[in-house]
Amino acid sequence: MVNEYTRATGPRELVSSPDGCGDMGISVEAQDAVYGRPAAGMEVRLERMADTRWVLDGKSEIGHEGHVREWLTLDLNRGLYRVVFSGERYFGALGLSSAYPEISVVFRLLGEQDASVYKIQVWLSPYSYSTNFGSRI
């Protein structure tokens, strides 16, 4: 599994706000709907909007259980984020063509919920996908 954690613009200052909104992590899950199993090995990126462009916060692979676990402890702040799943590369490795080269799930962390971890789930096949966004304490 790739455990690379990079910053495109150097270290980002992570400051917890007085209302605790800087204490949010993210759980990412991808399930292969064709084979009914986790999409193990699928590349995934976590990016955030900084000014007017996307900045890489993390890069990993979906693990054998279907999750990216190392982002659970990130100290995310309010803002606009996206998780990008590499569908074409994943399905290509299985010998299948894909209509979606990448699947981007764009979401906003508002910090209004008392959640410590936000959850992004994707169920995908070569020609369709479904997403779910939620939180857990």
C-alpha cells in the first residue's frame, strides 16, 4: 500500500479553530460493484481548494479491506475538498475499459456537525458509480 503524504505547496499550517472544527479526519471507501468486493489497489488522492486551485493533501491506494485508513487522523479544517478515484487505471488493470477515467467527489466540510471523521463511500463499475457522504463520531 502506498503511504505517501505530500503537500504541493510545502507544509500547510493546521490550526484548530476555537469551535474544534480543525479536528476532522476522513474515511475513504471504494467497492467494486462488478465483482462485489473492495476496490483494492485503486489509486486515490485527497485535494483541497486553496485560493483558486486544487492542492494535493494526500495520495494513497485502497487497501484490501476497501478503505484508506491513514487519512482518519488528518487535521482537516473547514473548506472545499475532493477525493479523486482512478477508475480507468483500476479497471484497466482488470482488463476492462471504463467510461470514467477519474471519479471526483467534491464536498465541503462545514464543521457544523460534532463529527471527528467524515466518510466518503464510492461503489463503482466501468460505466456507473454511486457515492455517499456522511460522518461518524
